[in-house]
Amino acid sequence: METNMLLLVGCVGILLSKQVLAEQHVVGGKQGWDESTDFDSWASGQTFRVGDTLVFKYSPLHNVAELGSESDYKNCDVGSATNSMSDGNSVVKLTKEGTRYFACATSGHCAQGMKLKITTVSSSSSSSPSTPTSTSTSTSTSTSGATCASDLFALVAAFLVILSYLMNILC
Ligand SMILES: [Cu+2]
């Protein structure tokens, strides 16, 4: 009886933490926003969800221009950017599902590969970020395992908060 109650509380904790925890994606990882970074391969290892943020970190040589279309992205047409940032630590919030395009507007940099295309998915999407799966047959098992592990910390935290709350009521 009490065990069931605790399990229920734990599940509620997981659901709550999923709503609250948004991920911050540092664009390009350790290399940051730079010509030498392979942004296609970086982006393919990430899952971008509604509510997450992108953080571009770069030197004053660079900047960030958001492009409005796939063709602008392909042609590096940074002149028609919809938004420009140059503070060296630009935060972009992913507020809705869909594809967004970014490039460096410094002459020649976009052509050298300094551009990024990302697709934001719904925040309830179940696919797990940056979890390589060894074989296709074990995909579902390993994905749920990884999700479980990443939720463990949040679960413990939520559990402790709720437990102390219950103790206050009962004692
Ligand atoms: Cu640049």
C-alpha cells in the first residue's frame, strides 16, 4: 500500500521534472561557433525540443545571423537575415516546432561551413538525445534505459521534495 503510494509519487515527480527541465545546447560543443566545427554532425547528435535553448559561443571575429529560408541557408544569403547577434554569447530560445537556420555573416565564413540547420521537435517527443545505439534491434530497450538513467537524478530530487512535504502533513 505505502509502496504503491511512493511509486505513484515518484511517477508524478518524473512527469513534473520532464515539463520543467529544458536542455541547453552549446552550439558546436566544445569547439563552439567556429569555422572549424562540423555543425551537421554536431546537430545530428542532438535532440532539439520546444523549450530548449541554443547558446552560440564565439570570438569577435564571428556573429550569428538567423536566416529565414532553406535557400538562404544553402546560398549563404546572410544579407537577408531575420535576426543578427554579435555579443559572443548568444542565446536562442526554441519556442516552437520546425526548422531554423543560422549562419555567420562574416565574409566567407558561411561558405566555409559556418552554418547551422536545426529541427525542433515537440517537447514530449520520446527520442533520447546523443545516445548512440549499437544495433537496430535493441533500439527501444537502450533508448528507454538511457531515458531512465537521465531521469534518475530528477526523480530522486522530486522524490525528496515530495517526501518531506508528506512528512510535514503526517507528522
Ligand atoms: Cu564566422
